[in-house]
Amino acid sequence: MSSIANKVEWMTNKELNGLAQNRFIDKATQIALAKRSYNLCRQYLASNENLCKEARDILWGYRGYVL
């Protein structure tokens, strides 16, 4: 099965936002979203209650994130 994380780079902003708000995305997808430069997507991801530690650490590296 192909991970959604492999397709994040081709997604539109609307798709990224919807994915970041999904509580059930896997760890690899969360990390891929956290590495994106799209700020609104990262904000949605930061508010995700099932955020993994690796994605959290990536988000902490950006200015202005308080989790």
C-alpha cells in the first residue's frame, strides 16, 4: 500500500489542509506535512490531537509555534 506521504508534494493547498485536520493520518504523512512551507497547513497540523512526536519537533523548529 502506498503512503499518502509520498504524494504530499503534488497536493493542492486545499488537500493539504484537509489532510492536516484528519486525526487518523499516519506518522509519515504528519512528518511530510510538517516539512511543507505552507503555513496554514502547519497550523492545522499543530492543532491535530493525534500529532506524533517527530512532527511536533519539526513544528517546534519554526518560529511562532506553541504546542
